[in-house]
Amino acid sequence: MKTLIALTAAGLLLSGCSSSVVEPQDDPIVTDLTGKPVNYVQKKLGLPNKRDETRSGAMVWVYLDREKGAAAKECSVTLSIRNDVIENVVVSSTDESLFSIISRSCTRIRKDLGLNS
């Protein structure tokens, strides 16, 4: 659990926002998943790469998307789920090369959700 909390906190710091509640992310992934039932994300993305449960009873699911090569980057989509409904979504990415700044993060996740815009 400590690793997941540290990963989420690091993702938030790297993405440049301290809280998605204070500064909502303007990302189609956030818009698409927030408020949806958990079976929606399971159909679209499958099972998460990581799962945990908070003390308050919320489930935390993390989906990872890693791209290799010249445009290497790593993206994570963290979902907070309560009562089988996605309450909060945080998208964070890390550029691993100068070329990766040009490309959009979470390519596979966006494709699986049908957000190819």
C-alpha cells in the first residue's frame, strides 16, 4: 500500500498538479471514465496492473501504458472506485526522451477507450 501511495503521489507531482480535486485535469480519459461503473473500465481496459484498497474503503486501480523506443514514455491512469463507480481519475505521464515530448501519452489506453482524437 505504501508503494501505491508513493507512486500516486509521485505521479501527481510529476504531472504538475497537487490535487485533481483542486485542479481538474483537462484530459478526455478523465472525462470518459469519471462517474462510469467499474464494469465499463473492465470491458474497455481489462484488469488493472495494480490494485489496492484505502482505509476508507475505496478501491484504487492503476493502469500502466509504457511506450518504448525513441519516443519512450510511461503513463499511468489511477482510478478511485467506491460502490462500483469511478469517483476520481488521475492521468500522469513521464517523458523518457526529448522525442517523447512530441507524442501524446497513454496511446494504448486512449485507443482502448475509443479516444483517438
